[in-house]
Amino acid sequence: MYSLVICSPRPRTHDTALAIAGRVDRAEPLLDVAPDDVITVEEYFALRSGIEVAAFIAGRPAASRFAHRQLGFWRDLLSTLSEGECALIVTHGANVELPAVALALELGVPPLPVPVQYIEGVRVHQLDRRHEVEPLPAR
């Protein structure tokens, strides 16, 4: 199902990747928890929509830099996938939501209307030379 399964170095993401995909191909240090200068735990849990995340990114340069670093990692990963291949990235909330919202803003589409703290992973597709990112909500 997944050509590549990557998680952060934290045990929780390793366990989540195993539960979703049955394996972990590698742990990636870049996917570790966002530092407090990017977003605190309290700020993270106060964000209730993609629109709020977009405003947060716009108002905090450290969050914008972080989001674009994560998004760069996604793009680098996507460049390694062949047509029809799929990768699973399992990381922490801000590492998923901030770049997902940054990507939506770049594409000029509305951010996903989901409570950001409920996303556990991201499914990345490459189809017809287009990349698609699909959130995997917690069950």
C-alpha cells in the first residue's frame, strides 16, 4: 500500500506508523516536535480550523519558516516517488497541519475544515505528475 513509511523519532509516531502500515522504513529527525518558538502546546490546541492555522502562520514568522521547512521535506520526499506510489509520513500535529495549510495557501484553495489536533498522519499521492496530500484523521 505504501512505498515508503517515515515517522518522527518519537515512539508514539513509530507505534502509529506500525498500526497504519505495519512497518517503519525510517525515522526522520526533521519530523520531531515543533519547538515552543514555533507553537506551544497551548497555542496548538487552541487552533480549531484551517483558517485559524492560516492566521497563526501569517502572524508568526517562526511558524511560517517551520511550515515551509516541513513542506520542503514533503516535496523532496514526493520527488522520490514514482507514478502511482504512495508514502506515509507519521509525525506530530503541527508538523502536519502547518505545512498542509501553507500548501493550501500556496495553491489558493481553502485549508481543510477539520479540527487540526485530530490529524494523525498524511497520505501523499503522486498521480499524473500531480501531488495530493490527504489527511488521515484519528479514529
